[in-house]
Amino acid sequence: MNVTTTARTTSRTTAPATVDIDWSEAFCSEGANCFRFGLDDSGRAYIGSTLSPGEYVSDSVEALRALISAVKAGAADHLL
């Protein structure tokens, strides 16, 4: 999984300097907790916060689908 910020990139692979991401409408829960999902032209998936537009997590669609499924199943409940 790649974590990208505008200042630096931390990943196992080198991420492109600029990526054209097609962001979907933001999903907001309580207050200003808004997240958005996106895809680029090469089929990579992205999750980003609307509070920090230049920061996002990226990986394959399958990897992020597995992450979301695990969160929905309660794998991250101990963090709440």
C-alpha cells in the first residue's frame, strides 16, 4: 500500500510525481469526517480525506477492496 503526501512519498514502489485521479463524491459521516475514493487511468485505487487533498493512500483495487471489507467486518474496531 502506498501513502502519498504532497511533501514526500513513502511506499514500497516509486509513485508517479503527479497522478490524474478521478475522485468520487466525498462520503461524510458525523461532522467534517469526509473521505473520498478515486481511480487513476492505470486502474489504481485511492482513498483520501477532504481535509488534506494532497494526501492519500493508494493500492490496487483488489487490495483496497480487501481493506474496506476487513474494516466493515470489524478488524479495526479496536482503534475506535
